[in-house]
Amino acid sequence: MKVAYPVIISKGEKYLIASVPDCEIDTQGKDVIEAIEMARDAISIWCICQEDEGRELPIPSALSDISCGNGETVALVDADITAYRKKLDNRTVRKNLTLPSWLNEEAEKQNVNFSQILQSALKEHLGLGA
């Protein structure tokens, strides 16, 4: 499920404040990019909690309904709740694999962590970074 909520960005003492009125949450960032990223994270986590507690998500306000003070800016921030939930899911899954006996013996001699090597190789192969 994807959502997009208006976010009001304002200058704080040290950081930019990102307020999400529909969700009644605030976060901050050192610049606009970070404030929006933090707002996306906050929206995602908040929506996951709402779903897990069986609550419906609020309908996003129209941008025209958001009132800003002097020096404030409104941005529409999207969040993919399903993707974010998957990202947070760190459960382990057992996989069976096959490899040549000689390779297994060599790896065991060198105390190779098969699981770690496979995870690293899969991330690299899929372009997922570290």
C-alpha cells in the first residue's frame, strides 16, 4: 500500500522540522532532503503501527487545506508501507544449498561463514548494497 501525506517543513533552532498533521507526528533533518527522508520513515512506521493495531489510516488532507505560517513550506511525501514493512522484516529463513564437496571442505578449513557469504553475494548480485 502506498500513501502520500502533506508535510509542513519549518526552520527549527538547529534543524528543519517536518510535521505530518494528518498523522500528528513530527521529525527533523539537517536539510530539506533529510527532513523529507525522515518524514517518509516516520510516516511509514506510524502507518505500520496503525495497521498492526487494526486502525484505519487517515485520508490525506488536500494540499490546499494545509495552512502554513511564514517561512514554512508544504511538501507531499509518499511512502510505500508494504515495501517498508518488508525492509524491517529481518526474520531468518533456512535455505538448503548444494556445492561441490571439495569447495565445501576448503571453505570449512578456512572457517567460512556460509550464511554471511551467501547474504553478501545475494545483496551484490541484486544490487541492494551492503
